[in-house]
Amino acid sequence: MRINPEVLNAVEHVAAAELRSVNAQVEMLLREALNRRGVGVKPPRGDGEP
């Protein structure tokens, strides 16, 4: 994935503050954005969700 360095830096800071990897943070942000657009995405197995 190509990403603007400023955006990546912001994601790295948020990920560190929330004790997540950059990969996990990007996935969470994508899921949130998709949910806001009405595209429901089930959480991955093992997250405590049925």
C-alpha cells in the first residue's frame, strides 16, 4: 500500500498511543471508516466476537 508519509506518521503516533501495531491501527481505522459508510465488516475471529 502506498501512503503519504505525513499520514503514516500520524497513524504511527496514534498506534503507539493506543498500544497497537501500525498494521492493527490501519485495519481498525479502515473498519471504522467502512462502518460509517454503511459497509459492515465482521471482526476477525478471535476478537471475542461470535
